[in-house]
Amino acid sequence: MNLKPFVALVVLASMLPRTSLLAASPPPPKPTTFDLIGRWNGTLEFGSMKFQMVLRLVRSEDGKQVHASIDIPDQGARDLPVGAVLYHAPDVRVELDAFRTSFVGKLSADGLSLDGQFSEGPGGRPTPVKFRKDPKGNAPDEKPVFELTAGETPDLRGYWRGLVPTESGSKSLIGLKIGRFKDGRFEAVLDDFEHGASDVPASELTQTNGVTRLNWNMFRAQLEGRLNPTATEFSGTWKQGPKPMDVIFRREKHPVTPFPEGTSFDADAKTPTDLRGEWKGTLSVADQKLRLVLTLGRPPEVASTYVATLKSLDQGGRPLLANQVGFTNSVLKVDCSAIRGNYTGTLNAEGTRLEGEWEQGGMKSPLTLDRVKTTAKQGGRP
């Protein structure tokens, strides 16, 4: 039997590349923005100031896109819209068009951190920041309990309303929401309606010998006080400057709103000059377009006057309380002194449109607001 041809065949086969005898392995999947889905926690530092940032990336309902937003809790800003997320592994770029800023960084090899920096426009100073992926993903955080149950000893849990004196001699409406977690920890968040800040968490909350101290590092503000025997008032001092000022917070049944209880937002359909309700428009400033919502209501004690809030949907949508609202001879004037801005608009005969201009920082821009039909909203909670 001649074995030479068989031996030669075996030797030849052993010299062939292994891939020619086995099925080829599929190439690894190409990195996409879907790999970034999750919650990313970071801290931004400006000199001695530090504040948290939360970058959220979620899959759209149809599963074909990634939606992104940013929270800055220490500034009371949530769901700030992200213009675009660009990912070319390992490079990541996040655009915040409304603020003319962007984050540019790199994804780590383990996919658990984003290292980079924020920059603000041409010539803006870059600020380093590192985002770390939250192992809980986008799962909702534990919610504190605000209400007391029957038989419980009263404590700070609940909703509180206070008028805080300012250095200018006026008073600013402040709302507090104080809750307790299962492990006994307390959490306090602040709403400053005249400055458009909402749900700003206290940097510190300590309790010693019946005295509660709360600090908001971002605002350089401190509140120190005690509960009265019936737990209906929390009184003490507020310090946001060189001199502490006396303040009293009173317990409310519901979260504090910028409007008085009983404020009405339903316009009389037979009266075109009744401005109650929501008005929407788009403000064009330089190369930016900002969607604005003006909400007008009438407080119960003075039916002939209006109260108002203004929201910029593309800048977090926080309600900014107007400090002055006037309506005379079809001309509406709304003043928001906290941001040094004001709006003047003329109502058309049909009562459906306000045409005028927005002024801020010495610059004027045309702004048209159209009436929006809304459902009934009562009780000062639009």
C-alpha cells in the first residue's frame, strides 16, 4: 500500500491557515451611541465652587435613537435638553446648544467613565470634568417620605412656605420640601421662585439639640432654626450675606407654588381681554431660538390683577416668578427683575395673540405669544 500521497496530503493540510478549516468568527459589533445609555454622574468645579451634574442617556420609545438630557441639581436645573451626542469610539461629544457649551471627552476602556472638559463658545475657558457611570443605571432614585402618618411624632417632614428678606429690603418667596428616607436621613430641597430655581438640594442638613441647620453651598445660604411645639412653624435665621435675618417658615398641606392658593387660570371665553392661561412663543436671540411659556393667573383676593411665571423650555423649564404684572389698554407688561428682563406686548382684538418685545440687558428682541387652550387649573398649582 502506497502511503506517500496520504502523508503528503496530511502535511499539506497542517500547513494551511486554521481559518480555512473553521468557520470565520463574526467581527465585533461597531460601537454606537447605544453603548452610552445610562446615568453618568459628574462634578464640575469653578474655583472653590463645586456642583453636581447628571448626564442621562435613554433609548427612545421606538428604540431607534438615543435621547439625552443634563441635570444640574445644585442650580435647580433639570432635563436641560442636549442638542446632539456624537460618539466615535472612544471620543464623545455632547452639545448643549441653549447654553453654547459642549462636553468633549473619551470613554474609558472599561466603559465606566467619561473623562473630558466643558468649554463655552470660542475662546471659552475649558473646565475639566469626569463622569462616572452609575451602576443603578436610569433606575429611579429612592423617594423620601414627606407626610406624617397617624400617631407619629411630628418632625421636619413636610412642605414649608417662607418669605426671606433680601439685602434690597424686599422679600423673596421660598418653598421647602423636607422628606425622610427609610434609614432616617432627611433631605431638603429649595424652590426660589423669583430666581427660577427649583428642587435645589441642601448641601448639608444637620440636627443637634433640636436645632436644624441647612446649607446651600451654591447660593452661599444658610438656614438655622427650630420647630415650634406643634410642628407648624420652623423659625430661625437666614443668612445669605454678612448679616443673618429672622425668618419663619410655615407648614403647608401641599408643595408651595409661586401663586397664592386659589389662583384661577381659566379665562372667561366670552371676554377676549381675560389673559388667564398659558401663552407660548419663540424668542430669537443671535443664533439661538428659545421656546417660552408665560402663565397668567388671577389671585382670589384681587380679581382685577394678574400674577405670572415665565419658563424657558430650552433652558430647563423652571418657573420664574414675575415681580410685576400690569395690563392696561390692551398692553401687557411683565417684569422679571431677578434676570433683569421684561416683556411688553399688545393684545389683538380676538384675544388670541400678544405682539411685542422682550428686553434684557439693554437688548430688545421681538416676541409674539399665542394663547394656548389648556384644561382647568385651580388651586394655585398650574
